[in-house]
Amino acid sequence: MAGFTASFGANWRMLKMRAAIGRVQLQRMPGSTARRQAKTKSFLYLVHECATSATRQQRYITTDFFSLLHDIKHPAICASIRAIATHVPDGVLDNETLATAFPDWPAEKILAKTGIRERRVAAPGETAADLGFHAAEKLFNSGVLDREDVDFLILCTQGSDYILPTSACILQDRLGLRRDIGAFDINLGCSGFVYGVSVAASLIASGAASNVLLVTADTYSKYIHDQDKSVRTLFGDGAAATLITAGDGAIGPFVFGTDGRGSKDLIVEAGGFRTPCSPATGVAADDGAGNIRSRENLYMNGGNVMNFTLREVPGAFTQLLERSGVAAEEVDFVVLHQANKFMLDALQKKLGLPEAKVPRRYEEIGNTVSSTIPFVLEELLAQGRLSRGTQTFLIGFGVGLSWAGASIIW
């Protein structure tokens, strides 16, 4: 019994974390309010008894305690998004400039259709890792955390500095982070932030990390042909640094989806080993709709991507509701990937959500790919709208084709 007591004491911190998660999940279980309250009281009573009696510790941990934990089908992780900092490059591409390049698209029409007034564009030689570096430095300079306390770095980008090594390793050195930390890249686009949050939260849940720095950064402007209005009007360059830590709050459950059948609907075809760059791949041509690009440039089949979004995102939203045990009206915010006004208008209508619950931020920065969701969250945090207990859904979707959703309780 003494050995058991010592072992339990060593794991008390983990027990308290699981109790916090369990309380949130049990309160949100489907069923009557009385049933939820009864199970919550039962759960917390067992936790208390485990903490105060070695005899009861042994009995409850081996029986009812884990039985109650098993009831939580899709548990959250006791972790939180503690802070976010963003960065955009100095270059600006506004609608007036685009209207000069595309005379049949005046500035007012571009704004009305996309909701975007201007985009930020990285300079020649300025990479996604550079943008991510500046975002991370802003985070550290805010004083929210010392860089010495970061014990894992994740970089989500589709614009690596090199084929190898991974840009996260380079960023670790540039940021002056410790050498005894993990670091790797995730090659994902519009769903990348949610994937990154899920990996960070999993690292925390496993005990492998306590303070994870998630950097999302992209420079799609480098892939876009100057005469392709179908994508040049949409995408902007930018980065976000998100600090995810163990402790208060709940991250999860998650939903994920992948449909590789649509991989060619949003693609830069040439430049990898499947289709190396050559004189032929660099030849630009008109696509028949007035857009000019080569196989080395970004291509998007807008109609197919729109159909994919309206088909999959509502299902992901419903899954999140079911796994979280909440009704739609109980969700305070649904932060969607900020693709453009046209797409978000259609999604908001399809989901049946009021405008106040679907915050947006793209007018001054455009579609920043993997960083669109943290750009919105940063603004909500600055406005004091993400207070303790706020229920937020995050849903990213796009290139892959890929989608992912997460429930966050602040």
C-alpha cells in the first residue's frame, strides 16, 4: 500500500488534469441535466476520495474511476492556447493595382466578390520561415513566455526554405531555442493550423511537452502568376506564432478528413520529383477563362473547391457537435478558414449560423492559408471576446483536399 500511495502521489498532477477534462466532458454529455449533474458529482467525489484515502485510492482507481473515464468517448486534452502573435510582410497588393492588371475587374468588384481590399506580399528572398521568425519574436517580446521554456517547435508551411533540412530546425536555431527540444515541419495548407493544434495537444497529453510553439507561415504569392486573377486576388502572405501549453482549458475533441481525389484541384504541379521543373513546365498559357499560368504556378479549380467545402464542412461541424456533446446554440464562435467572402457567406448560410458567431478577418490581409484561423483568434483575444469558458469551434479546409475541426474551451 505504501508503494501504491507513493505512486499515486507522483501521478496526482495527471489525475487533477484528467479530472478537469472529465468534468468538462461529463457536463456536456448528451442527456438530461440531472443525469449530467449526477455523473459529474460522482466523478468529482471519486477524485476527492482517491486523493484522501490510500485504501479508497486502490479500490476506486481499479473500478469505478476508470469506468467513468471510459464513458468519455471523445475526451478533450487539458491544455490551452495561451497566446498568439502574427506577422505580415511589408509589401502590399491592393485592389487598385489588381484592377490595372485586370481591367475587366475594377477594384470595387474585387472587394464585393472576395471581401479582400489588400493582401501582403513577401519580398524576393523573404521566405515563410522569415515571416514565422518575426511572428515568434513578437510572441516572446510580449513577455508571455521565455524562449527557454519552449520544449517543442512545430512549423506548418508549404514554402520550406530548402528541400532538406526541415525549416523547423533552422527556425529553432534562429529563435535561440534550447537544443533539447523537438522540432519538425508539417506540410499542410488551409487545414494546417487545426492539425498543428492537435499534434501540440497530443504532445502535451502524452507528457512529451508542456509548452509547444506552433508556427504557421506561407508565401503563396511566390507560386502565383501575375496574370492569374483567379488566385492573385485571393491569397496573401503571412505567419502566426501560437503558444499551446498544459493547464487550464480544454482542447478537443477533433475531427479530420482527407479526399486525395481532389489533389489536383489546388496544386502547384511542377517543382517536385513527380514533375521536375523544365523549360516545358515553365511555359505559361491562357486557361480559356483569361487566367495565365504555367505548371510551375498555383492552380485552383474554384468550382470543385467550392463544392468540396460545402459538402464536407457541414458534416465536420455536425461531428464536432456530437463529439463535444453540445448544441449549435451553445457554441460561442465558429472560426472557419478565411478563404474569401463568397465562400464564408455560403458556409455561414449552410451551417445556419448568425453572423456574430462567425468572425472574419481577411479584408486587409487576404487568405493567408495555414494562418487564417490564428489571425482571427488573435483579434478575438485582443478584443477580450475569448473569456474563460468560451466554447469555440475551429474548422480548416482546402488543399489536399483536407479538412479538420477542433473544439476549444478557453
